[in-house]
Amino acid sequence: MDGTLLPGTSATREMAKVLGHALDIDVLERDFAVGRIDTQQFARSMFRLWGPMDPGRVRVAFDASPKMRRIREVVADIGARGHRSAVITMSPLCFADHFRELGFDEVHGSVFPHSPEVDIDTGAILRPDDKPLLTKAMCVRHGIAPDRVVAYGDSLSDRYLFEVAPVSVAVNGDAHVRPLASVGYTGRDLWEAYELALSWLALPKPAVSPSAASRSAWGGSMSSRSTVAPA
């Protein structure tokens, strides 16, 4: 979700604009990005800053956050093909869960206490290596063959998933995932990244690209690799 569906930003940064402590969150994100802290340490520090997150204010943050164009259209086409879609993020579930409104079948994220007197359950805070585990569990639930998984991501937290996904799409990806990705996309339109995945899988594209008039003013660039990430 962070950086992939929310280009150039994250749920915690967008929430900080509404809940406060933006500078503290920037420091935490930098520390996490370089491996100075892990997701549990990040979560504890964030909870100390904010405490229980008010659903109404989180909703404001979600609505105001910049998002990739044509997310809803991509998810709708996935469903029309009889496939399943999911958001898996280490960010707060209370923010990520709003993506269900765009049609995702499942959303997984970190769960925080609803009371300041309750300690964080570290088992409810997702880690990067939870992403392939949750993906595998989803495949089992829905009878999806493991070799039919397509992963989208942008950074170090997606590395574990990219290492096992048969097909992976780096969306505005950094140096941690670009070498692992089957294809790479730079831009602000998820449909364009999705078309790359369809081409890689040799699946037919829709006859008419939806909402063509609403394509991102930033445009985008696409590139493909000649190798698939190891299964």
C-alpha cells in the first residue's frame, strides 16, 4: 500500500498530517527504511505518539491521501476475470481497510489497541515476512495455485514477497525490489502497471482501457525484465 497505492507517501505520513507529530513520524520512517528499527519498534513508538486512533480522523487522512489513478478499475477487472485481489500492508489496518471500498477482496494490516491502557500485541503488527505467508493463506482459502500469484510493491518491505511470487511488478520501485521484479513501472496510473502484468502473463487486455480520459497528468514510463522472480 505505502508507496504502491499511495505514491510518494505512506499511511502514517498521511495520518500524521491529521493526528500530528509529522516530524516524529518522518524520523521513524527513515529509521525503519535503513533497518535501524523493526515494525514492532515502529508500532510502539507510533502508539506512544498517537494512542488509540480516532476512526473519524483516520477517515479524513485516507480521503485526503494521494492515490494511484484507476485503482478501482484495476480491481474491477481482476474480479471480472474471476481472480482475487488483496492489500497487505504493515501500516494500520484502520487506514488500509478503507481500500475495501475500491473493491479489494481482502485487506490485511497491523492492528492497534483501542485503549491507551492496553499494550500492543506484537503478534498483531505485521512484518515484511508476513506478506508471503498471508498470500499463501489466501491462496489456500480460495483454491488459487501458488504459481498464479502476481505481487505489486515498491520497497524493502516487499522483498520477501517478491522473492517467492512467480510474477512481480515494481511500482515506482526502489533498488531493493527492482532487481527482483518481473516488470517495472514508474508513474501514477495503476492501470498502466496492471497492463504490464497482463502482457507478462500473456493475458488479453480489455478491449477498451477504462477511464482513459482520467489518466495521470504525470504520465508514466514502463519497462520489463527478461527474468521472473524465483518461485
